[in-house]
Amino acid sequence: MPDAIASMEAVDYEERACHFDCHGERLVGVLSLPAAAPTQGILMLVGGAQYRAGSHRQFTLLARAFAAAGIAVLRFDFRGMGDSEGEQRDFESVGADIDCALTHFMQEVPSLAGVTLWGLCDGASAALLHAAHDRRVDGMALVNPWARTESGQAQAYLRHYYRSHLFSKALWGKILRGRFNAAGALRSFIAQLRRAADSAPGQDAPPSLPDRLRQAYERFRGPVLLVLCGNDLTAREFADLAVPGSRWHALQHPPRSERLELADANHTFSTRDWRDQVAAAVITWMRARRR
């Protein structure tokens, strides 16, 4: 088991491959199952162009840590990804995949009282969009959710990227060696300022992605764990939505949500220490919710 959760009591578990149908196409996954009948389950939703193992095999390793803590886990490939059949689709079009995975999961593990959706990046956004209208979902663990807009991305760059690089040794080393392209950097900075200022949607424009995610978040009545990595502009853009006094602020903070902030971690929390911290936080949060 990961070092950060080695002090927690471990249980035996097994892993087995599985497949199930989704609108006539076969989806492939892996079940990680504790030996004793579990009442808690996690359905892992991958983000971006990934499949069930994840970057650095992080989904595989996390699933095993969760199963060793007595939590059943299903991780699977969306249609068009990994070993699953069908055409690739984006995170806003995987609702049927999640629905079929939940059905299969609860059929295979009938002792489950409910399932927590665990998602990274746009997998977290897919979880948000699905959870509110599925009574089988009893919680969400959202890691660096994707809430990208052109203006939001630019604002995140201005608030976090430029500020952190202003005092970086690499930048000043380039300046002192005469290798810094000041004109190009200024053009880039001005372009980001313009993108950041262009935030007002047209009168007939559909709701933005952050608005749709907020509405879905508000409709979901279960507990939420937010994991936000400090060295990740995707996470910073999501966190920046929570302006004090805003509806997002109420959602991202207690009592509505619990938060784990990993100040130095990158988007995929790629070191063992960062992964262990995520695993321990999820296990602790899940155990506190046991019925």
C-alpha cells in the first residue's frame, strides 16, 4: 500500500477484468473488489485522452489503495477510448457511459448502498453534469475540475502563471544572459489581458461551462470532496470561480464541500507522495461517510 495510508488497516482484495454494454457497444473495465462485501463504491472517470490506467498508472494505483481500504472500485474506458468500442466523445457526451457503468457496477457488487463518482479534470466535470439526476450517486470526489473558458484561462495565467514566473531564477537567468524576448513577452501579456477582459457573453449566448457546472453542483445534494493542485492552471481557474460572496464560493467551501489543496502538486499529482495524499484524503472522507 502507499506509505501515506500504510497506517490504515488493509483488507484483502481482488481485481478482475469486466465488460458491459452501452447502447450496443462494449465497454471494458477493471473491478477492484474487497474480499468482504463492501457497502461503498467508487466509479473512476478518466479525463482527457486517457484510459482506465491513467497517467503514471495513477488510476490503477489509486483503485488498489481504495480496495485495500474496503471500498469497491470500477475504472473503465469510455466509448472510443482504450479497449472500449464506439466513437470517441467529449466529457459532455458520456452520460450514457456513466449510466451503464453504474448499472454494471451495482449488479456486480449488490452490497453497495451507493456509488461515489471520482473524476480528474474533465472526468470531474462529467461527474458534475451527471450526478444530480442519478440517485445511485451518493457523493463526488472532484480532482482539478475542468471549467475552461477563454477569459477564465487568461485570468488564471495573469493571476498565477505570470506572478509565479516574475521571480523565477529561469526568467532572470534568461534576462541576464540576454536571451529574454521582451517584445514577444509583452505581446503575449497584452493578448492575455484582452482575452481576460472579453468575458461578457452575448445576449442570446448559451450558458457558459462554469454556469452549467455550477447549476449541476447546486442540484446535487450529496457530499463533495474537492482536490485542487496548486501547480495547475486548470485547478486555479476552477478555484478562481469562488469569488467571496458568490454562489461558487458557497459551493466550494464548508459545509457544502470539503477541500484538499496540494500546493506544489501538478495536474496529475505525478509523484508518489502527492498520489498518497490524494488516496489518504479520499479514504478518510469515505470512511467518515460510512452508514
